[in-house]
Amino acid sequence: MASMQNSAFETCVPADYLIARVTQIHSSISKLESLRPSKQVNALFTQLVNLCILPSTIDISTIPHETQIMRQNLIVLCGRAEGLLELEFATFLTKVPHPMDNLDLFPYYGNYVKLANLENTILMENGVLQPKKIAFVGSGPMPLTSFVLATEHMKYTSFDNFDIDESANNVARQIVGTDVDLEKRMKFRTCDILDVTEELKDYDCIFLAALVGMDKDLKVKIIAHMRHYMKEGGFLLVRSANGARAFLYPVVEEDDFSGFEVLSIFHPTDDVVNSVVLVRKPIF
């Protein structure tokens, strides 16, 4: 795969080829009996990710309607597979001594570290230094971003992790419960973020995971909800996708941040999959 990537940096993957290959992989994934981690599941999703991070000039907004429908379904399948992979590894970690020392056993740990480092840099460049309180929405069973930020970058910050799935939060709590310092600073809440209102004013910065709001309307509704309830001058960091990476995650456009001041939009060109958008609620 390395040689394919190296040669690809000199030339972009043609859109027609990309769509054909993604459609082929989607067809194979759709036929799987289960999305739980296995040799076959892992191989297919690795192929998909490796394909989508190659340089391409594809404009997702112009792809044919049937390809758009396939893409929406693929994002849902990717989300389910990602959740199952995280749950399996997080459950495994609860059974080993010192789970926080073994996070790197997770296959995509390096990507999360790179993304968290990148997000921390973007926050610092925009004046967010050692915030008192952060919310991470869509944290899942293995909230690696919160872990990396809390242990590497924001050692005095409190983190509230929100997820709609109680079983995911339970596993995450067990991992955090093995670390005395982290347990004091990190909490887990099971709820729909649209039901959280005045509390959102407590946070200096809110992170919105890529898979929170799987379709455009819901994503925009959640962003508007944040803007309405979060405090003036508060920061919202939203993960998005660009180019071929939009076959893996939903896309958030600049126009979706009505009422916010857009501070930074970053599209990665390496093996980091998610784009990062940082906005701020204006002070009136």
C-alpha cells in the first residue's frame, strides 16, 4: 500500500476510478453478516480508508444522485463498524492492568493522537489555552481525544463526555476509573445533546464528533442548538470531511455555521481523516 500512496502524491486519483472502487467496497461491506471486527471487516475498511485519503480532486457535491445515496449508506456503515471496533477494544482494555498505558493497542490510536495534537494546536493559535471545562459530544466507548488532550495537553482541564449510548459510557467509565487523576477530571453523561440546554454555558470549548448528526439536517440542527445555548465567546470545534474523505464522514460547510464567527478550517492531506472547523459564538 505504501508504494501506491507514494506514487499517488504525484498524481490525483481520477474521480470516476474513485467512485467505482468505493462503490465496489461498499457492495462488499453491505454483504457482510456482521460489522464486528474480523479479518474480512478490518481488511475492507482498511482498503476504504486507504483509498479515501489518497489525493483526489473529487467534489462530493457534484457526484450522481445514486452515488450520493450509496455514500450516505456507507457513512452509516462506517459509523457502526467504528463503534463496534471501539467497543471491542475498550472492553478488552477494561480487562488488562493499567488500561491507560495500553491505549496504543487500538489500531487507529496514532491517528487520534495526530488529530488531538492538531486540534490542540488550532485551539492554542486562537487563544484557547488551558480551558477550565470542555465538553466532548459523541465520545463513544473509547474517548481517545479526551484521553490524549487530558493527559498530554490540558492537564488541569475538566472534561464532560456526552454520548447517547449508556453501554459506551459504562465501558469508558471503567477505563477512566483506573486513573486517579483522570477520574477526578472526567465525567460521562448519557443523553441526547439536543436535550442539554443551559448547561452548555459551562464550557469554554465544545467538541462535536464527526458522527454526531449523521445527516445534514440533524448536523445543522445540533450546531444551531449549540449556538443558542453555549456561552458568548465560547468555542465550538466541529469535525468534518473533505474530498474523498466525505465517503467516510459527513461534511460540514462554512454556511452551516450561521451566527458563528468562523476562525479556522483545516483539511488534512496525510493519514488523518477528519477536517477540523473551529468557530466562536460572538460576544454581543
